[in-house]
Amino acid sequence: MNWNDAAQDLLDSILSMTPRPVRDAAGSEIRGVAERIAEGEGKQRVGVEIVIAAWVSTTPEAIRPDLPRQMERLGLDPEEYRHLIDA
């Protein structure tokens, strides 16, 4: 599965905020979920929106309330993704 540069950059930024002991596992999990989402949507490439959906879906419920703050740190508008965060 191909990834566009912006999607890979976002994944790298997300992982830079992830605690080192779980960073590799989190990266593998987000990457796998993102690629499954893209395949399910019939896409040949993973984009930023798919990475965000994968990130939110793989974030444990206990720390999901912190996602809006993390999104803002990455320059994202958490309100655009409220439907994913609250799901």
C-alpha cells in the first residue's frame, strides 16, 4: 500500500508524541489499521484523513479525551474529527 508524503509525515509526528516503550507497536498498529481502511474504501494510497481515522480508532478509550489537545499540537482542528473521537 502506498502512502502519500503528508500521511507519512503525520504518522511520524503522531509517533513522536507516543511514549518510546510503545512507539514501535503503536506505529505498526496505526499503519495496519490505516491500510485496512484504505483498502476497504477501495483506495490505492493512504492519505492524511485515513491516518487520523486510524490514530483515533487505535487510541485507548482512557486517553482519547486528550486527542483534541494532541491534534491541536499537530495543527489539526479537532472539531473536524469530533465524530471520530466521540464514536
